Amino acid sequence: MSENNTYAFSPETSAADDAVVHSFGGFWKAARRTLKGQWGSAMLASLVPFFITMAVQAIPIVSIFSALLLFPLTVGVMLYFLRVVRKEPTRVEAVFEPCRQYWRMLWGYLRVVIFVLLHFLLLIIPGYVAMARYSMTYYIMLDDPDISVRDAMILSREMMYGHKWQLFGYGLLLTLIGLIILIFTLGIGMLWYAPFMQTFFAHYYEYLRQSYAQKQQAAAGE
């Protein structure tokens, strides 16, 4: 990213105060507190895209392209929970907002997938490293509608510097907990756990965003 195209964050705008304690337990507690009193709308925001996806996948020919057609809804869920974490007013309809930027979101999806697959062609570990490296791309695109996909990926890589294995560990723990919930609740528990995971990762992004802003300010002051 060129110096003229630096994307600056302001730590004062972060509403993820609960996630300042940057540990798995800290983000877990922050997500739980955030969702208190909002479980109903949070579950609905997760279920709407799920049912739309199921309906589309029931159409034989269209189902082949469902991932491409419906990816903006995935980003829309991220947007909804990011606003919840920031304590911003939001509605379930927010999950459809990224559809207004369909081609931009689709290009972001394709570019990230291509980069990750190229790393997986090398070895398994480089593939997972690439997944973590570019994991914040869509959050960044949501925060700045004008940033290019390329610059969003570069910024994600910079933000994830020193955090890739942390994210991998968090993701692994959350997946294992999810499997236990899935098995012992016959899938019903995922109604609560799916929005919880989204909230967890939204808090994690806010922590990374704030940390990156602080590093920028420190570097500017040197």
C-alpha cells in the first residue's frame, strides 16, 4: 500500500471497550455481555441468510453458484454484528446492505479465495496462515466503502501481523466448542452459538482495529 493510500483508523471511535482484555476469555465475556437482551434479533439476523441459502440451494442449477450469489449476505451478517458490538442502531435488514455492493463484495470474495488456494497449493500450514492473514478483509471493506479490495487485503495483512496464530487458536477453540454444542443439543444450541461466534469475532476485529490505530499513532510520533 502506498503512503498516499494509507487507511487510518481512529482508536477513539472503537466501541469494543469490553474487548480491551485481549484473551479468549476476555472476548468470550465481551460477546456474552454484548448479546444480553439482544438474543432474539441476533438469532434472527443469523437465521434469515441461512434460510435464504437453504432455499437457493434447493434449486438444482442455481445451487451450484449459491456461494457466489449469496456471499454478500455473509458479509451482511458480519455488518449486523459489528454494529451490535459498536452499540450502533441496527436492524435485521442490515444483512442485505452489502448486496448494494454486490460486485465489489464478489470480487473481494474471489480475490481472497484465490490467494488462499494458492497458498494451500504449497502446503497446509501456509494455507491456514493465508486464511488468517486476509480474515479481516471484509470487515475493512465494510468500514470503508471506498477502499479497494487489494488495499483491504493489504491492510488486513498488516493488522494480522503477530496475531495469525492467535486467531487460529481462537477459531479452533470455538469450533471444538461448537461441535460439542452441536452434538449434545442435537443442533438446537447452534441457534444461540452462531450469533455468539459472530459477536466474538466482531469484538476481535475491533481489538485489532484499535491496536493498529495505536501503532500508527506511535509510529507517527517517532
